Amino acid sequence: MTVAELSLLPHRPADRHPGGDPRSTASSEILSTVTLFPAGAEIYAEGEKCGTFYQVEFGAVRVYRLSVDGRRQILAFHLAGETFGLEPFQTHHFFAEATCATGIRMRRTAPMQDRAAEDLLPMALTGLVRAQEHLLVLGRQNSLERVAAFLLDLSERQGGLGEVELPMSRIDIADYLGLTIETVSRSFSKLRQKGIIRLSSMRSVEFVRPQCLRDMAAG
């Protein structure tokens, strides 16, 4: 599908998205065109001017920072229906890239009047809660616990189905969970060998024994 064809897609209200904010339209100007970003394309860079935030129509986005020695730490993934890029600064403090072919709808923030601030607050709180949950996952010593918690989080954000799609690579998952790619691959293999998950493909995971995943994630 071309960008021109994407621009003809009707706007879907935010309250139909599982991760969206049903009130955000009151405080922003919605740009109707959906922009297509291929895998690995940069959406914005650290240091660029803020003033726009973004809604994922399809695909997924990784938000990350680079350390002084060039190492990458992924702070968040954003899936279809979720918003990102809202920061309390004049410039972005992070990078954002598409993890796969991704459609993004951009929104320009309105002047920060009382009503606008009230409408944007739920979005900011959602981001805060997810950041706190990510810190709890990183605090776990067992790599299997981290991977289990990650898969369950994806499942919840994708509608609670027994099979999740992974719109990101194994190295993305490793940089998000603070593990090496070898450890992530071994963790997936161990979960498969234990009969807890089934790997339908590199990008699809079926939950065979979901309660075992929940027990692992609970520590």
C-alpha cells in the first residue's frame, strides 16, 4: 500500500484502540494522512523539536537512547492504537524508529490550556505506569522471568489472545530486557522445550501453558 493510498484511510477514533486515549482528540489537531515508515526508519531523533505526538495505526515503534559508548537501550515498544512522543520538553530526549512496516498518524498539540492539559494527562500517566512496570521486569534476575513477563505484556496489549505476534526482532527484545540476543534465543528455546510455548514462526508465539508463563512472570 502506498502513502497516497494510506492517506485515504478513514480516521479511526482513539477510543476504538485498546491502547489509545478516548479524550485526546480534544487537545490536538489530528493530521488525517497516515505516513508509512519502513522497518528501521527513523520517526524522530534525540534533540529534535517536540510539538507533535504520534499514534500507531499498524506495525510497531521502538523508543530508545544511546549511551556514550554507543550501546542501545530500548525503553518502550508502542503497538497499534497506542500513542507516543509526548514529552515535557522542547526537544525529544529519545529516538523513535519503526520496528517493521508501520503506519503513523501524527497529531500537533494544541496550546496547553487547562482543558488540553487535562486531556493529555491520561496519556502521560499510561506512559509512566508502563515505564514503572518495565523497571520491575528489569529488576528480575532470571532471564526466563523477563521473557515470560514480556510475552504476557504483549498478549494483554494485543487483546489477550493465546498467540502473540512479535513485531520486533530478537535483538530488539534483548535491548529492551537488558539481555544478550543469545540469552533471549536460549530463553525462547527453553520455554518451547518445556512445552510452555510453541514457536509458530520467528514472529509468532503460541501460549500452550499460559499459567506457567504467569507463574514465571510473578517471580
